[in-house]
Amino acid sequence: MAISTHSLIALMLFVNSIYGQPARDDTFEPGFNPQESDELLALNFAFLDTNRNARFDTFLPGYRFLYRSESIGLDNAWDLWIRSDSTVTIVVRGTTANPKSILADFLCAMSPAQGTLILAPGDTLAYRLAAHEKAAVHTGFLIGFGYLAYDMRPKVDSLYAAGYRNFLVTGHSQGGALSYYTSAWLHYLEKDNIYRGIRVKTYASASPKLSNMYFAYDFDNVTRAEWAFSLTNSADVVPEMPFTTQQVDVDMNEPNPILRLMDRFDSLPFFQRLVMKRAFNRMRKGAAKSSLAYQKYLGGYTAKLIAEMVPGLELPHTINSTYFVRPGVPISLVVDDEYMNHFAPLAKEGPYYHHNPITYRYLLRKYYDGLPALAEHINIR
């Protein structure tokens, strides 16, 4: 009789529970840990092995491979590992060469950070990624997250039932953006007493911008600047994407002092008042026009293409904003001449070589002591 993946994981965790519940270990702590970050960057390389039967038994000491999802949704996938201190480790795959995955990057509309996703007839995901009513997230990434969360939920249920309480979440590139959503989702499931008592720590590397400021405020407040980190190579162009437009009327907190400038202009002499009001209105309307064009071409048109590729998906509601930011404590890895010389052999491949996890691991060693030397097969020289 065939055994489902969910049943197999439940059986493995049940057997583990017979021999003792997962131990609480003080190694799972708040704060940036360079070794932990480096290990999670290394785990992202497991996605290069597309063999469905790979067990990764000796892939990284201290981590036991448990599960890999199918390619789902917008060609999304995730791995599940258990660290030796009983920390659940979720690794989310980044962008692939699949057109659906690429289109997810370019579906740059924004959708509410809480609501319901209809992924297929009968497959519905209610989600809450933030409490703030104005919080919004990148629509393409939200759709990808929806498929991942739908697949993750029964596995996390089994882990929680078996006593696991500590969760590491990571991803590189698009996977980094999705790791923020996964962590926010788990945080709010904890707040709703579904996964009571869990702790979630996030390492996102090379992540593009993924939300508006209200989500970022909410996420950073929940994680208290201790449990979520954003690693960026200063030469990597992906963290600068998507480009962003801030509208005065829509994307600023209330009370908005900029809008009140118009009242202050009334105290100026006539011609100065005329010039300043005209200039201000042109900038205000220009930003709004730019944002609407952005939403039309990288929102509506891209959404139609995705809808044709994913039968049954109902595209989520979008809001009028293209002001993208990225939350998390920044870990800025600044390149220098030594770095450029070291990776010169890759320069012929184009500027995206800076986006490779290898460059991030190299820069971690430049700025943080105590990390082991990179293995020869992933060292450029």
C-alpha cells in the first residue's frame, strides 16, 4: 500500500517522539549568527540537485533532510530539514527558468497582506501576514507563497504535534521574499494560538523588495529586530528590484505633512505661491501617473499571462500602490577590489554573478571571523 508524504513524515516524527521529545536547546537564540546564516546559504545549494529521490544524507553536517515538495504553483518548491538541536529548517526555492517563476517576479502589483487565496477549485488558503489593515505585499510572490503554505501546513501541523517549537526559515532571491511571508504567516498562526509557543527566525538573502511600508513596520515590530535578517551583496542588483514609486496621497502615513504644504504655500507672495503649487502638483500627479502605468503593465498584463498558465487560480485583489520596501535587519555585505578580483572569472557571465549564494558566503567570511574555509568545489580559485 502506498504511503503519502504527509503520512510518512507523521510516522517519522511519531517514531522520534517514542525515543524522546525534541530537546530544548539554547543554541536557538535571537540575533544574527554568521555561522547559522552561512549554513542556511549552503542549504540553498541543495535545490541544484533536482533528483526527486535525493536524500542528502551527508549534505551538511548537523542537518537531516526530511522532505522536498513537488514544483507547485508558480514553479515554487521548498525543502524541510531538521537541525541537530531539533530546529525545524524551512528552505524556500528562488526563481527558476520556468516562465511562471519569472512572471511571478514581474507581477508587481500589490495585494492585501491578509485575506483568502483561491488556488484551485476546492483549494483555498486563508492567510494573515500582518495585522495592519493597510499592509500589502507583492502579488506575484503572494501567489507563490499561497501554494507553498498550502503544502506546508500539514507538515508543520505534524511537526508541532510532535513537540517541535523552533523554526528557521530561509531563502535566496525570490525564495528570500517568500521566506518573509512564510515567517510572518507562522508568527500570526502563533498569535492565533494555532502554533502556540513556537519561535521563528528568518534569514533572507538577496531578496527583492516585497511589500509596502505598512507590512514592513508590522513585520519588524513582530520580530523586534532580533529574529529576521536581510543579507545583501552591495553589487547585487536583485535587492534593488522591483523599482518603486511613492505616491504622496497613498503611500505616506497620516497625518501627512507633505499634503499640508499646500496650505503653507498660501502665505507666500502670489507668484511664488503659483510656482510652488504648480511644481508640487506636477510631482504629485507624476508619481500617481507613473504608479498607475506600472500597475497596468506589470500588474494587469502580467496577471493575465499567469492566469492562463495556472488554471483554477483566482487572482487576488490588488491595491493602488507600487511603493516597495524590504523589512528585516539589514546585513550589508559591501564589495571591494579584493572581491572583484576574486570573482573576475565570473564577470564574463554578466552582472548577475553577484547574485550567486557563493558570493554571499565569500563576503560573510570577509566581515565575520570564525567561519570555515569554503570547500574547493564552490571556491572560484
